[in-house]
Amino acid sequence: MAAVHDDHAHGHGHGHEHGHDDHAHGPPKGMMRWLTTTNHKDIGTMYLWFSFSMFIVGGLMAFGIRAELFQPGMQLMTPEFFNSLTTNHGLIMVFGAIMPAFVGFANWQVPMMIGAPDMAFARMNNWSFWLLPPAALLLVSAFFVPGGAGAGGWTFYPPLSVQMGMGMDMMIFAVHILGASSIMGSINIITTILNMRAPGMTLMKMPLFVWTWLITAYLLVLVMPVLAGTVTMLLTDRHFGTNFFNAAGGGDPIMFQHIFWFFGHPEVYIMILPAFGIISEILPTFSRKPLFGYSSMVYATASIAILSCIVWAHHMFTVGMPVTAQLFFMYATMLIAVPTGVKVFNWTATMWQGSMSFETPMLFAIGFIFLFTIGGFSGVVCAVIPVDIQVQETYYVIAHFHYVLVSGSLFALFGGVYYWLPKWTGHMYDESLGKLHFWLSMVFFNVTFFVQHFLGLAGMPRRVPDYALQFADFNMISSIGAFGFGLSQLVFLTVVVKCIRGGKKAEAKPWDGATTLEWDLPSPAPYHSWVTPPVVK
Amino acid sequence: MSSKAVATLLGTLSIAWYSGMVMAAADPYQLNFQQPNSTIAQQTYDQHIMLLWICLAIFIGVFGVMLYSLINHRKSKGYKAANFHHSTTVEIIWTVIPFIILFAMAYPATKTVIAMKDTSNPDITVKVTGYQWQWGYDYLIGEGAGISFISRSSTTLDQRNNKAPKDEFYMLRADKPMVVPVGKRVRLLITSNDVIHAWWVPAFGVKQDAIPGFIRDAWFQADRVGTFVGQCTELCGKDHGFMPIVVEVMEPAQYTKWAAEQKAQSAKTVVDVNKVFTLDELKADGEKVYAGNCVACHQANGQGIPGTFVALDGSKIANGPKAEHINIVVNGGKAGSAMAAFKHLSDVDIAAVVTYERNAWSNTTGDVIQPSEINAFRK
């Protein structure tokens, strides 16, 4: 990373200056502070808490799913309700938990890391956040309307989604609102990064987290309108007599899948690129050695983003495409393994001959690399069409995408939270509880999901509430793992709450290997930071 | 380095054991694909094993280096960090090598994909139709042409709801399996009547979505006789988990015998559409048709599931004009309704089920609908 030099004195003098600022423009008290705030740190905090509460809601749905699958036979619920649970578990985790969490990170970190005082559009930032609770309310309250919540899978495939009751309409509106929020958030992030960097911070001197978010934000602006378009077509098919996806009226149900996955595949990278960014910040810090191949990391991120737009139909190898189309999408998909591999190699080279220590963020980062790579391997297996045709819509695919989304995105988020908590709260978190959280998550995650590879290969389809007796043992193991994984997250909540309420005072730079700009600010970061931009040399 | 050697040895042994392992159908610890029963499935199986070997090699390479580093390059051991952070040569090397590996993976896969798509020169052609939640088979061309039947899960609701014991074939058997001769090329024309389903039999290496309004094809040629089981693999509504696919592969002579039996049976059951039935005959038949096609949503007591599936008991349609009732059964509900079209049922079946619905539970219209009325309605 670039050498950083602050224009004026560090630490003490700095804190004093900002203390003064706090008196002048301190936040209003009580509820109004959060409703009216335009401060990137307040909004970031709200994003993170919103995301955590959605993580709990989606997690409870997963509990329901795994409880029903604990044994063969129907024990706890009807098949319709089971389908509602799988559908909304997916939707809530993707749109409610993972994506807002990364936006929360962007809000907190991007301005501090590029030396900007706040986000470019501070009021729009407030609006992007406050769109989320109504959308969440629509999603959750759909469970209580006649017909129940949407039960056609998080992918909304018609004609099944055309058959559903009003719960599906609520789902569609929720997605519209979430999409609007994401687009606004992305425009804000792009504008902030392109226009508000401190003097001297060229693009190629930006921290990698900022780079990955810049690229992610472009992807979001590209694909969210496509999702909005396709769910609008679904809505008009449902209520206004159009036949976009109805063959009897001249439409094509497969066209929906093409449009949906044109959004859906880049979406996968929207959820993983910022995770790559977080890992690329944590690893050099705790290896006490600069990131290996900074520029190749930037190029790899951009290549992944571009490739992600031309591989969507690998989600559809069983719909019966022409052979040339199938082969094109297979080759393009396999190509993604190249830049992704480069990233893993660069991370390994960063650790090589470093002087490593293993605090909780580093543990999550190493856990990430290890498990994400396993998810990458199963991804390559899935790219090979004959094998994919066997594992498509089975538990193998479930295992694959939980390895990249849970032990990928979610582990990176955990690592990021532990890494930056001292900066956010001004206190050190409880290191032994943090390590406990890591090891519990690591063990239970693998207990839950590793056996699902075997279930899928042996022939258990996904989205089924019941299964043949042959699958009973592995399902029970997986359920036990899932309950353990869910409960382990209470440790995380404890650590965070404890850290907010007190604990050892954090220094401005609690990690001796850290190099980015936010560590030049005092801990906790003052309400208004970088009012005078630093100069980067 | 010795830890790396141990890891290599263990990994090699375990994957060798894994790749040699072909499990019997109902092994609760089956770790791999089912035993293949077609050329395509065999190629798929072999490619999967090859991919695992490649992944294992990369895994050992990358994580061997990382493990060495994690053990030795520690601050607690006083290791001083180096300061290198760039090497174009290394970057080029680890960009090019994956390309070569990927090419090695893609080459055999490409050949298999092309073979999968070649559905020419079939011995037998069967149309497969997905219904919510059962499968229809129509033998179109080749030996057995003209045979047509619906295949439903043999698992009972009581078994599902833990009120009856589950046997070893729980969820794995259908009342009428699809039957094909061994060693013959079977072409499938796959479509759907309502929502998207997918026809999957792992042992044949065939998985093809059944798309309403479109016909897609696939083929297989079974290498040995036996019963082979798959399931619907595209979410298709509440009973998605309960529509098994069962294929019986027979010796050709046995298949010929089966085909003749089926034809004789269907000749017996062909009824003159102008035959006049009594109310009781139709009600009795209708109850069976109802149990096979309607009960999943509208329930045995005709109450449906409030908020999701409408009740027929006391409903406006079942007690209103006949024509509307016949129309909704034959052509399905309005766009957006979960009610599927049942035009694939025979005139007699539709007449029977409509008569039953109009005279069951508290519905007492006394209407008798004759097959001739359905026949006239269809024109």
C-alpha cells in the first residue's frame, strides 16, 4: 500500500480538534438521531444492525427447515409452509442480511479509508437505509396473509410463481424496494469513491476494500434494474393479463430464467467481491507484510466482474439449450476460476514469509480462504456440464453455495466486524470469546454442509420437505450442525454487545500491521472524521 | 515436509477408495454418484472422479504451502516478515497453469455434451408429461406405441404423516413405473401440463426440465435390467417432493410381453363415449379419479386448504351451472390460478369426477354428467 502521511499532527491533536467538532455539530438525541441522520457512521451502524436482525430472522427459518428435515416424514409443518420457509430463507439472507451488511461496511469504511468526510449524497444515504425496514416488513408479514408467503423458491420461477397468492405480490414489491435501495446506495458509493478521495490517493493507491466496492457498485447498478424489470413482468403476468412467461399466450417461461439469472449471477459476485476486499485488508495486517500482487488483485476483481455477466445460463443447464449455447456458458464459467485462483494464490503469497499472528479477524480470514476454496472447487465441478446436470437442483448445489456464501461472504463479514470493531466502538472486543465464536462456527458449519455434498451426489433433490430413508443419517447430522451453527452466533452477539458497552480502551491503531487511513483516526472514530482531508504520498 | 507427505498419502488413499466405490442403491452412507447404467452416466461418473483428483492435487499444493507458512512464519516464533509484494513472472505462471488445467477438464466434457444432445435414431420414443404432482407417459413410436398411463407415488399420506410404518421403498416407488427394454435407445419428449418440473433418473445420467408449452428431448440407453429411481428436481409446488420417477428396465422379450398386456388392458377399458352411466356408477368412478388427481389440493373432505386451495364442498362452481364446472376441470382456472387443466383425462373420467364433485359431501345437485357431454364440450 501507499505510504500515508497526515497533513497535521496525529492522535492527540486530532482527537482534540474532532472533540470540538462534536460540540458544534453533535447528533440530535433519541429516535430523531436515527431517523434524520445523514452521518455515514450512524447509517452504517443502522445497516449493520438491520442486517444482523435479518440474519436472525433468516436463521430462524433455516432452523425450521432443518428441524423438518431432521427425520424422514412430515413432522412439524405442511409442505407449503416448508416451501415458504426455503423461499424466504434465501431471499432474506441474500437481500436482507448479506447485501445490507456489506453496504454497512461501505458506509463506515469507505469515507474513512479514502479520507473523505462523509458519503457524497448524505440525504440519499439516509433514504437508502430507511427503505429497507418497510421491505423487510413486507417479506415477513407475507407469512400472515391468506395463502401464506411466496413458496416458489427465491428465484420466483414462473409459472409456479404465477399460481401463488398475494404473498407473492408482497415479495415482488419487497424486491422492488430493496432494489431501489441498492441502486441508490451504489450510486452513492461510486460517486464518493470517484470524487472524494484524499489528495494524492490515486485509484491504484486505494485500499483493496474500496476497489472491490467500486466494482461491486457498478455491477449493482447494471443488474438491479434487470431484476426489477423481470419481477415487474411477473407482476403484470399475474394481474394484468400479459403473457411474457406464458407459452399459451406466446410467451416463454424460460425467458424469465434468462433474465433472472442475468441479474442472479452477477449478484453472486456482488455478495463475494466486497468479501474479497475485507480479506485483502485483514491478511496483510496480521501477516505484517504488504498484500502480494496489489495490481493483479485489482485486475482479477475487474475480470471476475466482467466474466460474471456472461455466465448466467450455467444455472440453466437442464432447461434444454442448444449445444453451442451450453458449451459457451461452460467455457465462460470455467474461465472465472482463473482470476479467482489468482486471488487465492496472491493471498497465500501474502502470508508466505510474513510474521503472522492469529487474532480473531485473521482466523476468520484463513477460515474464509480454506472454505471458500472448497466452495470454488465444487464450483468448478458444477461448471462441467455432464456433472452439473447430475447435481443441478440437488443438495450438492446447496452445499456449494453455502460454502461460498456462509463460509465465504459471512465469514469475511465476521472477520471485518472483529477487525474494525475497535475503531467503531473505541474498545477492544473479548479475544477469547471471539476465538470461541470462530471455532464453533468453523466446526458446526462443516458439520452442517459437508455432508450435503454426499446427499446431493447420492440423489437427494433440494427444496423437498421429505426424503427416502437412505438419506436419514446425513440429514440428521446436517440438522445438528445447523442448530449448533445458529446458536454459535449468540456468542457473536455477546462479543459485539460487550464491546460496545465497554472493555479495554482501543488505541488509534490497535493492529501493528495495519496501514490504511482509518487507523490514523482516533478510536472510536470521531462523529465527523477527515474534515480536513489527509494527504497521501 | 513430512506433514505434506502424510497429507498426500491420506488424500490419495481416501480418494482412491472413493473412486473405486460404487454403492448399492440404499446405502445410508453413500458418498458418490449412483452406479451408472448408461454410457452417458458412466462418462459423467468418470469425469467427476477426474475432477476430484485435480481438485485434490491443487488442494494439496496450495494448502500445503499455506500450512507450512502458518506453522513456520509466525510472529510468536519471532519470524521476521519479508517485504516482497510483487512478481509479474509468478502472476503469469499462476494465470497460465489454470488455463491448461481447465482445458483438460473441458475436453472430455465437451464430447459428452455433444453425445447427450444427439437424440437421433431412437428405437422407442416416449412422451413424458409432468403434472402437479404426477408423471404421464405416452409411448409414441416404436414397440409399445399407443401405451399411455399416469404414474403416481406409491407412498401413502399416512406413511408421510408418520401414521403408517415406512418401508425400505418409502418415497421410491410409483404405482405404474415407466417400462423400457434393455439396450435400446429411448428418446424422451419431455413437457409439462402446468408448471416447470424436471425428469431425473441419476443412473441414466438424464435430467431435463419439463416446460409447459415447449417440448425438450433427451435420450438414454440402459445397459442392464433393474428398477431405477429418480425424482422431480424442479420445485413445482407443494407436493414437489412426492413425485418419484420409477423406470423398470426389462429384457426385450419381457418388454414385448408387457407391451402386449398393456394394449390388451387398454382395449378392455376403452368405453364408447355414448354409453349412458347411472349416477352411482359415475360417483364411484369419480371418487377414484378424485383421489388420484384432485385430493392433493382440494382434500378428501372437499374443504381444500383455506387461503391456498378453494373448498369444493358447498362451492359456487360445484353447485352452479354444469358448463362452468366442466370448463374449469378441462381447461383449468383463470390465469394466476393454481387450478391446472385436466384435459388429458378421458371423457369418462372427467364426467365421473364432475358428477362426483357435484354429489359429494354436502353438494346434492343430483346432476349426472355423461361422457358424451364432455365429448361435445371438447368440440
